[in-house]
Amino acid sequence: SKKKPRLFWMSAMAPLTSVILGTLLSYLTHADEHGIQV
């Protein structure tokens, strides 16, 4: 039986990616609020 590593990684990375994006987004917005140029 052939395994599908791509499908596995996509399903594994999807929630992780959304968490990372959310963290980056909040970090950038907070940095912007504090007057730090991004």
C-alpha cells in the first residue's frame, strides 16, 4: 500500500500554519500599535 506523505503533511501542517499566521498577525498589529516600523 502506498502512503501519501503529502496528504499527511498537509493535514498536519494546516492547524500549525494557521496558529503561526495568527501569531505573526497579532505580533505585527501589536508592533504597529506601539509605533514600531515593520
